[in-house]
Amino acid sequence: MDKKLGFTLVELMAVLVILGVILLMAMPSITNTFRNSEDMEAEEYLETICLAAKTYAEFETGVSTSNISIDSLISEGYVRDNLKVPDSQKKYKCVKILSTNKCELKVSCN
């Protein structure tokens, strides 16, 4: 009466191959999810800054809408100071309200 205890090497290798195939099928979906969330975060940041800049330009007298400093939006209370910049390699300093009523983030205020 031989009783087998445990798994054979072939059985363990088959399980690893199956898990590998499942992982390969799931990876594109996972990476697309991360990429889409980063894009949505960047869009939300732009919308928040744009709305704050439009409100700031509307209510503050004598403000040029060509370039509005993000620091002034924070100091005046239009934007919270803990607003996360989605692309950490770029340090946005200004926002420009375009004639199409859309906004553009700028690295410098020139």
C-alpha cells in the first residue's frame, strides 16, 4: 500500500505554467487601468485649476487672464495647497485661460 504524499514536480510545474499564462493575459488589462487612471487624474487637475483660474479672473479686479500664478490661486484660497500635481516631473507655475474658454498649464509665467 503505497500512499503518495504531496505533489510531483510535474504537477507543480503545470500549476506554475497555468498561473503564468493567466498573468500574461491579465497584464495588458492591468496596465491599461493604471494608464487610464493617470490620464483621468491629469484631466481632473486641469479642470480644478482651470475653474479656479476662471473664478479668480472673474472676481479679482485688474487681473490679466493671460497668465495666472497657481501660487496666487492657493494663497487667495481658490485652490487647496495640497492639490496633487499628476505629473511630478513638471512643476506647473501658471495657468493661461485661452480664448476658447479652456485652460493651459504652463511651466513658467512668461
